[in-house]
Amino acid sequence: VPYVIGVAGSVAVGKSTTARVLQALLARWADHPRVDLITTDGFLYPNDELERRGLLTRKGFPESYDVRRLLAFLRGVKS
């Protein structure tokens, strides 16, 4: 049975670090499940796009993400 675990929080509070620790802990189980780690950092607009939109100083905030691409990815995981 696949599970999806989400880690949410403000900018730069350690979400990715927490997810990596959780991944390492789950790998220690005797019959450890396969754990894929996907961070939202991969869905940030490129710096040149952020600069074009006047959002470079807001990198990591909700408006700096390619939400369409993120939602398309999640739909793919769900199916």
C-alpha cells in the first residue's frame, strides 16, 4: 500500500531536512518500504523567471512556485 507523507512549514524551517531524516529512519526498518523523496524546491520557478516577475526576493514563498507543474505532478502520483 503506498503512502504519501507531506511535511509542511514556513520558509527555511527544515522541511527538507526533516524529510531526509524520516527517509533514513524508514530505511532502517527490517522490511523497509521504498521511500522516494520529492521536495517542492524542484517546483520553484528558475531565478531568471523569478527576476522577470519581480519575485526573486520572495523565492521559497508560495508565489515563487510553478503551481501548475506541481499539481500536475501530484495528479500523476495519485493515478
